[in-house]
Amino acid sequence: MLKLGIIVPNYNHAEFLRETLKSIENQTVKPDEVYLIDDNSTDNSISIANSFIGKIKNFKIIKKKLNTGTFDVLNHGLNKINTDFVLFLSSNDLIAPTLVANAKKSLIKNTDIGFWSALTYKTQSNKTTKFLSPLISTSEILIKKDAIEKSLVKYDIWFTGSTTFYNKKYLKKNGGFNQKLHGFADLISSINLAKLYGCIFSPMRLATYRNHENRLIEKTYTNKFILKTLRELNKNFIKNTYDNKLKKLLLQKIFINYLFFNNKYNNKVLTYFNNNNFIIFNKKIFRFKKLWILLSILNFRYIRYFYYRFIKNILNYKI
């Protein structure tokens, strides 16, 4: 019988942890194994987790003695869990009651794929909206490995971490998550698995991603981390023979987000993009940030989305 598991990495997220674990408890089809791995939290996370023992099937709690970071925690969990597929659920995100049921129904018939994923909602300041990721099909589809790069270039990145059930065997075979990639580690692992084994896309919205401060991805875009991360990313591109169009797509997204996340720009970072022919930097893009901030304040999420696409198209033309 196919087994599905969930790993919840946690560090000082007691504020949200109870809701997250409750969403696991409320699954209509129960996961076969659940691990909460605490990265040496200093709040009352462990106390909250202990209250779910007996409520969640095969629920295990591991508290690490040292804080080693999110992806070290995920790799630790990957080596501990004994299921065929595994979801890495952030301790501040929520899953819909039917997530495991839908994933299991599909994966029973497709055990050799890299992963299964669906769409999500996003919540911020108690307001929930649809997370704007591409709808590549109105029904569930299997995307074969040979079509992955073409599909990503055509539609953009559609998989979302809050719903992705990874094939444990294949993820371990490919080294788990590369911690040197920081906030891009799960994205790159997903692309690599899809390229090697194919994946399944579901158009259902089966999780809620919580947007909050101090997310790992935001830290990744800081000047402290971004250059090291980009160099490691480039090594990964070469090692896994990424198509040039896919490389450009990913680096355009990273470049745009770098501008949006940073008020102070590092000339070394901008030079890196230029020297590697990923982007021909145009100083006019600086003025776009001001408009982005204005739209963010006004909360015109759909305008912001199309504006994001507009900038991406401009960058496409500059390559």
C-alpha cells in the first residue's frame, strides 16, 4: 500500500503551529506518518506539538539540540520518515482537509513520478486570496519528463511547496535539498526531479501559504546571501544540464525579485547578471520599483501580477 508522510520543520513558530497541526489532524485520509522536527526553538512550540500526540496518526517529535537551518531540518526528516512520498509543510502554512486524499488517489496510479503538486491560497494580515501561480490545465495532468522544460518556459513555475508530495526515494537519490541554495533549494530540487521523472499538476487549491516577515526566501535575496546562492545555482544548472531558455526564465525571476526585495542594490550582484549573459541590465528598471511599491500599498494584487509579467517581458526582449 502506498504511504504518504508529512514533515513539519519548525523554528519559533508557536504562533501558527497549532493551526498547522490541526490542519493535518483534520485530513479526511490520514497521512501514514508525520514528523515535527524542531530546530531548537526558544518558544513554546514543543508544548503545542506535544498536545497533538494521540490526535495525529504516527506523530513523532524531534527537537534538535542545535539550530542548523530549514533545509538541514528537511534533510534530517527525509532520512527519518518511512513513506513513499513526503510533503514538507512549513509550520505556518495550512493544508485543506482533502489534500492527502487527492494526492494519494493520484499517486497510487503514478508511483514512479518525481512529485505531485496542486495550487494554493495565500494569507496575509488575516486576508486570504488566491496565490497567483500559473493554471497550466483545468484538470489534473501528468507531465512527462521530456516535456518539463518546455512546459516551464511556456507557463512559468506552477508547483507550490505547500502541496508538493515528493517521491522520497528519488529525492534522496538526488541528494535531498542543497542547503547552499538557501531559499531556492526546494524550487531547484523540484525542477530536477520533474526533469528526471516527470510530475503531476492538480488545479485544485489544497493549501494556504502564509506570507509573513523573516521568510527564508526574503533572506536569500539579501546582499549577504544572493551572490553565493547565484554561484551555487549556476553550478546546479551546469550539473543538471538546464536548457538555456529555462535558465534565463529562472534568473529573470530571481533578478526581478532581487530588485523588489532590496532597497539598497549591490553593484556586484548586478554585474554578476551582466557578466553571465543572463540579463542585460537596464537602469530604467529602477523606476519600476517605485511603481511596484505604490501598487503594493494600494494592494492591487492583479495589477501587480500583470505588472510583474510586463517587466518579465521587457527583460525577455533585452536578452
